[in-house]
Amino acid sequence: MMYWILKAAQALISSLPIGPLYKLSGFITKTVFMLWKEKKENVYANYAVVLEKKLGRKATIEEIKRTAEENFINYGMFNVEFLYIHKLVKMSALPPLHDMDKIDRALAPGKGLIVCTLHFSNWDVAGMIVSGYYKDSREVWAVADDLGGGYSKFIQDSRNRYGIKIILPNKNLKDAYTCLNKGGILNVLVDRPIPADDKSGVDIEFFGRKARVGTAAARFAIKSGASIIVGCAMRDKNSFYGAPGDIIEYRLSGDKECDIKTITQAIMKSAESIIMEHPEQWYMFRRMWK
């Protein structure tokens, strides 16, 4: 049922001009978050840490509030794009991919590339930019949560339409290594905070504070030898451009747990620089730092 509800909503929204939809969704999203006390406090707490690092001093409540409000408006635009995306991005008219040579150099060794993505701007557009530019030469896969039911099917269908194959950790995780072994590109979200007792995570420094995050990207790299880049689709008003970070260099010491932590720390350091450039585009509604 949910699948068909989303399909109907997509058909309706796609028939309307996107400008008014952006304004309406931005207003609704901002209103919802301002009334949702827990989420608003999470965002304010996160931005207190991010802006302190960005500004080199403690941010004022006005600065935190202004950044959060911009974030809520951007997230509203993202929600519109979630249903509008098949019109917004066409394979024949992709947004530009800046510094494409970084990705080419990362792929050159032939062991595949792990693109570490963030809850930033529009990560679906980021994946589509990469899959569009490499659709004739590389397989592009993405590790995704299995949300179950029609919602998950809708997301998978949408991504498959643009050449992104889906890996569900509880179903076909081995395909991640198949992708990398073939020299493909694997997208992995890396900035989700996880509980302190979650054994799959590791403690790292993020914006000068201790945070615990998942280690999937590091584990994929250690086993496959793949290159690593943190990348995103940077929003520029109502358009985007692909923005890959620098190639993350790593050497394995033979101590697996140490290597996992070292690589994960390097990934999150690169993620930090992207978020600090445009903090209003980072959608983190959970408390990142306890």
C-alpha cells in the first residue's frame, strides 16, 4: 500500500512547478521542527558544536537558530526532491562533477572506490551524479538500510532507474565486495551516530568531541583494498554539483581493530571539512555528541 501511495504522490507532485513546492515544503518543515522540541534541541546542540569549530569561538544562540532554520528549509527542499527527482535529474543533463580527476585517480588501481556519503544536501542526487558519469564504464552500488515494505521498494526502484544497485546488509552484503572487486563504485553513508554499546561502531574525534559511528566503510576498504573518498552533492540554491573530497590515503598495519579506527577517523575528518563549509546542508536530527 505504501508503495502505491508514494507513486501517486510522486505523480501528483511531478505535475506541479517545483518553485512553489520548495517554498511550501520549506515552510511546513520549518514549522514542524520548531514545534518538535526533541528534534529541534538535537539540531541546536549539534550546531553549537559545529559552529564553535567553524567560527573558532562559541556560537551565539542567534547564529545557531539562523543556521538551524536554513537547515530546515533545505530539508524541506530535499523532501520535495525525493518525489520529484526523476524530473529534477536526467541522465542526459546531469549536474557538473567537480574535480572528476580525483575519482579517476582513485579508480586507477583497479580495486574499486568507496564513496563515503553524508546526510548532506541530497545524497540521492550525489549517487546519481556519480552513476551518470560512470554508467558506461563502472557499476555503481549503494549500501542502504532495509526499511521494509513499500517505502524500501520505492527507494530501490528510484535508485535502480538511475543505475544505482542496492545492497541491503541483511540480504546481499556480499555484492559490496563483488562491486569493488570489479573496480566499481560503492556508496556508503558514514555519519550516523550509534549507541555506545554498539559493537559495530568505534569512537572517533569529530569536531573536537568524541562521537561513535559505524565502521562499514573502513571494513570494506580493509578487505578489498579499495580507494576511499568522502563526497557529496553540494547544493547551490536550486541546483547541485558533485563535490568529491581528497583521496584518503591509508596503510594497513596488520592490527585490524587499529586499522578500522584509523581509517574511520580519517573518513570523519574529511567529512568534517565538508560539513564545516556548509553546515546548513547537514541533516543530523539525532544528537551526534552525548
